[in-house]
Amino acid sequence: MEQQPRSARSANDPTNVTQAHRVVTATLGRKRPKGIWFLLGAIVLIALMVIVPVLVSGGQDPQMSSAKATDAQLSADAPLADAMTVSGNVGAIPVLNLKHPLSPVDKVIKDELVKGTGRALVKGQGMLLNLATFSGQDGKNTTAGGRGVRLYSGLLDEKVGQTLLNNLEGVKEGSRLVLRAPVTNNGATTEEITVVDVLPTVATGTPASADASAPKVTVGSDQVTVALSGVAEPTQSQIYSLLVGKGEQVRADSTVIARYSLINWKDSKVISSSWNPAEAPGVIDMSNTLKGVAEHLVDVPVGSRVLLTLPSEQARGDGAVAMVIDVLAIDHSGGATATATATINADDNVQVTVSPSALPSASPSKTSSKRK
């Protein structure tokens, strides 16, 4: 690692040594005292030469202080442990401690801090990311939006930028990556650090206790089926927990990122779904969704899978439905498909919305409901 050169002193610089030097020259310019007075004068002179510089510099070598104040740059392709530490759980806002300013290099450096065990990302299929960007000069969080992290729901394709596309394919859900890459703004090139958390696109909670009264749910890789044949239509809305997550709880005004499947009770046909991995996860606006969803999804934690059985008036108004929902994340940015970093450029039309604007509106009437 190349250290910054220490600053050289000017010939006219009034340093501490100069003060001692004046004492010496003043003494040499006078008649030398003899005997004991000469000896005492010599002792005082030596003491001044030693003590005065120490007092003026505050007890520190001026050159040593200058070296500490100048933080040497480190090449951006140095080992990650030499450059920074990144802490925090996957899915949470990462905390980055930059040890040295990074000198940009003309390539992308990828480190996998956490190796996930979920589905491997496939080009052209859906993914869910938490992204945070940091300055390679001082380590400050530079993520747009002010929260320190940005959620992105979309497809792994060219819309996310070549850097993410090249480095995310094959990475498993549950992983955390650290990418270092040069960025140029106003003609100046600096290093940018991006922490990428690859979030699960299916619920990962703990199995809940089985409820014998609930219709049987079968989850496949690209679809969900609910055994409704011979089961009486619900007269009141009800929720059944299938998997229980440990994440943030849904609120009445949340924007929920979810996999879901809405199924017609009469013929068991799928009305609407975002379960296909070739699609981006869906978006449920809790302030503008089906009445039964708005009522029952509140307080459900991220990572959960639930089954809703809704009578017509709690659903679309044209018949009873069953709905399976995997609660994947809560978007606080106001648009998980909006630009997340300088390399992200996504269209808003990749999201799937479960709301009265997309489906027939529910009746304003209200029925009783149960939660299990």
C-alpha cells in the first residue's frame, strides 16, 4: 500500500527547531561566562533546546501528527477485509465501515458475504432485491430515498443494467453481495460500493399448526392450487396461517410485495396470480385492495404464507374466492420498481397489482370475519 508523502517544510517555516536555534545563536553571540556560570548557562541552553519544541508541539512529533491526519488511499480491488467491513442481517439496512478511501479501478469487484440457500436467480425471471449504495471515498450511505436502502422488485434482465445482470445470475436467494465499481459524475471518476441483498421470492416462515377446517393448499414451483371442490362457500371471511414469518408486520397503509394466487370458489380456476417465477412478485397496496385482504393481512409478518377465504362481498363482488398470499417484503420507498441505483432503470409496468382498480370493486357492505 503506497503511503502519501509527508509534507516538506519550507525554508521560511517558523518551526519549533527554529525557536531553539535562536536560543543557540543568541548564546553564541555573547561573551562566554566562565566557571560555574558557564556550566549553568550550558545546562539551561540544553534544557531549552529539548523542552521548548515539546511544549510548542503539544508533546507530539509534528510529522507524526501530519501522517495520521492523511488517510492513504487503497486500490479498489484490494481484499474486502482490508477495505471495509459490512454488518447487519440480510434484508436489513447494511452498516458499512470504510477503512480507507478507495482509488477507482477499471473493473467490477464482487464479493459474496453471505451465501444463500434459496432459489438461484435465472435470467428473465423474477427477483427481489434490497440495494444500498455507499461512497468509496468516505463510506457514506448514498442510497436514493433517504432510508439507507432501496427495495427493487422486477426481472433479472437488461433493465437492471449490465453490472447487476452479470453478477446476479446464479446467485441464490438469501445471499448478500458487495459490488465495487467505478462511476463517473461531472467528469470525475470515483468508486461506488453497492450492497445487494437477494431476498426470497417465496415465503420462508415456520410451518403453522394445521387447521382441519381449512381447504387444502398445494404449492408448486409456478402455481398454487386450493382444493375447493365440495367445500361450502364461506359466509364470512377468514384467514389461515400456513407459514409464520419473523419479519416486519404489515400495516393498514403498507405497500406489500407478495406472491399471490386468487382462485374462483365455484370452478377452482385461477382469476389472477403472480406465482409464476417468470414474473416479478406482485404488489398489494393495503389502502386500495380487496376488503378481505385489507382486513386480514394487517399484522401478518414478512415471511408468512396465508390462505384467505372470502365471501363475495369481501372480495370482488361477483362470487366467493380463495386467496393464497406469500408476504415477501414491505416497500417503504413508494415504488419498488422505481430506480434504485444509477445502474437500475426499470419500467413501472413490471409490477402486478392486486387492487380494486385491477379487479372488480368489492361491495361497501361488511360481513363478520375470523382469524385463525
